[in-house]
Amino acid sequence: MRWFILAGLTGLLAGCNSSSSNKQETQQASEDTAGKNEEAAIAIQPLKIPATDIPSTIRVRGKIVEAWKWSDKLGENILVTSEVAPYEVKNEEGEESQTAELHAFHYARKEGDYVQVWKMSDAEKGCPLDITCSFIPGSATITDLDNNGFAETKVQYALTCRGDVSPANMKLIMYENGVKYGLRGVRWLKAEPEDRFTVTENDVNLEKLPKKKDEYEQMVLAIGRYESEKDFSNAPPVFLSFARTEWLKYVKERMGEE
């Protein structure tokens, strides 16, 4: 009888030890998973820096508009935007005209050196009228919308050559880890006192609207809208949602703002 009691106690203790071991393993696995999630969800805190803080090894064309610094899974990062003021050229017709440029650069620090992650350049060329080629103030953003530890960088800018009261073109360019996404279209400009901005998230994509037969009506329909969302077809849905909101936030043009 004593042997059976001892055997029962031994089995009970073994079961307790096994249960305790499984509990510890489960707890450790949970802690490991939490640690990995915490690592992936590192808070990205962009800091605006003066031009004097940009390392001398980073070469920039034009006048620096703004610079940002942050850390993510790529390491220490710097985003710089710059503009080249209009300069005299002759256009295709031989007329005296102007060209202006803008640039954006993303560098990440690797083993002590800054390596270019991406570079973006655009320009308004050969304009004999009033020229616009500039980043929209306040529109640059650095986010981690999908919480994967890699920052998304976004810039928006306006381009146009005009001699009347017509809206400029606008582009929204977004990158994550070197992959580019974009929205391109036309800004909205109040030309008459009775004009009202009516574009919403539901109809901002020109591609999804019925095309007008009349060329002028189609041009009017395009005002305030972007051409398509094709660049975001393989992006996380949160990217397009954010980009659409940012488009509408800065699409209304105010003369003289750039």
C-alpha cells in the first residue's frame, strides 16, 4: 500500500513539474513575441534640423528648404529637400524663358557613412511666363503607418507655368525603404467669389469618375483631383488612406503661398 502511495505522489509531482515547465515556456514565448513586436513598433520620432547639422558628406543641389532626422530599422536617417531658383534659359521656340528645379534626398547611416536610399528630382522647364516649382510648406511627413519599423517619407510640391489665374499641378511622392508611391494631379484655386471646393475622399480619384465628352468640362473636372491610385496598388491600404487625406489637406492653392 505504501508503495502505491509513493508512486502516486511521484506521478503527481511529475505532473506539477511538467505543468510548471509548460507555463514557463509559454510565458517565455509570449515575452519573446512581445519583444519582437515592440522592436517592430519602435516609435519613430522625426526631428527637424538646421542646414548646419547636415553632414558635409551629403551633397545637395540648390537651396535647402528643410531637413529632418530620425532613427528606424535602417539606422540613423536624414531627409533633405532643396530648390533651385528660376534661371534664364531659351525654350524650344528660342524664347527667353526660365527653368526651376526641386530635389529631395534620403540618406541612411551605414558603418559611419551616409548612403543614399533614394533621390527625387523634378523641374518646370522653359517657362516664358510665371513659373512655380516649389515644395508646399508644411507638407513633408515622416511616419510609420504600418508599424514595421521602417519610416515612410512623403513630400508634396507644386509645378506650373502660367500667365493667368489657373491652378498649378501637384505631386505627392511617398517612399518606404526605397519603394516609391505617388499621386499626381491638379490643385484647386478659387477664381471667382462664388467658387466652392467640393472634392471629397469619395470622388478625388479622377480615374473612377465618368469621363466628360467635352474637353473643357474634363479639364474643370480634373481640378482638385489626382489622376489615379495605381502607384498604391501593392501598398498597405493605410498608405493610400493617408496619402488621400494629405492630398486633400494641401490641394487648395493660395496665390503667393510658395
